[in-house]
Amino acid sequence: MFESPNYLRDDCLTIECVVSLTNGRRLTEATPLPRIEVPPPDITEHFAKLLEIEEGVDVTFSVGGVMFKAHKMVLAARSPVFRAELYGPMREEGRKAIVIEDVQPDVFRAFLHFIYSDSLPPLDDLSADDYGEMIRHLLVAADRYAMERLKLMCQSILCESLDVQTVATTLALADQHHCHKLKDACIEFMTNMMDTVVATQGYKNLKRTCPSVAFEALEKTKRIRKA
């Protein structure tokens, strides 16, 4: 075939070919596509803003003489207790404001903030004592309205900040609101500091209001010291 004059000229064979250069890259490797960054979820920010601007509010609460406006659907979605109060058969039609007893306005404001944003509001301006008191009140509100996540958050904060002066008060609170892990943590703390704790006003109040719990803490301390 190559002897044909179409291929051989002057006894020379000329071959033409095409060479592709890849700049050192393997032909099988695909160039990575640019990534598209997705921002974190911000729905809670929008809900918190909804509470702040009071757009579309349809329910009013009177707490210690202070009025708070909110949205029934949001409250009902977050709390089964609110759902029953606002949409259940026992709801009261035509009320101008729902009166909330035994809750301080600042506590209810922080409680609403959590309902809408799933987070605690900034509390940096409070002293350590006032901060602890706020968390205890929020735990009570969380238990009252079956807000389990808030209740656990409050327990965690209180557990991490136990001290001699407040542990007995926190123990009484844990017992009253069925916070079993917090109760165990308080008793464990007290067993190591019982001689100091029994001299506090909180322990005296515990003996008066929850004598069985105070006895339980003392008995555990005795068992540990005998071991």
C-alpha cells in the first residue's frame, strides 16, 4: 500500500498527526466547579423580628400591668399549653387581654423571645445573682407551658453555676418541677460542701418547704462519709 506514489515521494514517507497538550493535567480529571455558599438558617431571626415589630399580632397578655402582644399561631405551635388555652374548648372569646399571674414582666419578655427565636435574649446587663434568678424563673415558666427545650437549657445553666449560697434553692426548684438530673447534681454538690451549705438561708428554706429533699441530701452525705 505504501508503495503507491500517493504515499511515497522521492522515497520518503510523510506522516501527519495532531498532538494535543494538556499542561500537565490528566485528561481524565475534571476541573472542579466553583462552590455556591449557602448561608445558615435565619428563620428564627425573621420570627424574632415579627415579635419586635408586632405585625399581625392577634393576642395580648397582661403581665404585672405590662402588655405584651403576640401571635396565637406561633404560641400554639411552640407550646401545647398555649395551644389548649388559645384554641381549645376552654378558650375564652372576646377577652381584651389574657392575664398571666405569678410571672414577672421581664421574665415573660424573655420567655416570648425564646418562643420566637429558640434562644435566650442577651442578659449580659444582669448581675450574677439576677442572672441566676432569671434562669430559675424561666425554668418555672418553661415547665408551666411545657417548653421542654427551654427547661433543659435552664437546667444546664443552673447546673454549671451551682454554688454554696444557691444550691439549696436550686435543689428545691428542681424537686418541685421534676428536674431529676438537676436535682441529682445539686445533691452531689451538697455532699461535698454540706457543712457550709447547712448554714445558708437557702438550706433553711429547703428544710421548711421540702423537708424530705433536705433529708435525702443529708442521708447521702452520711453514706459517703461512712464509706
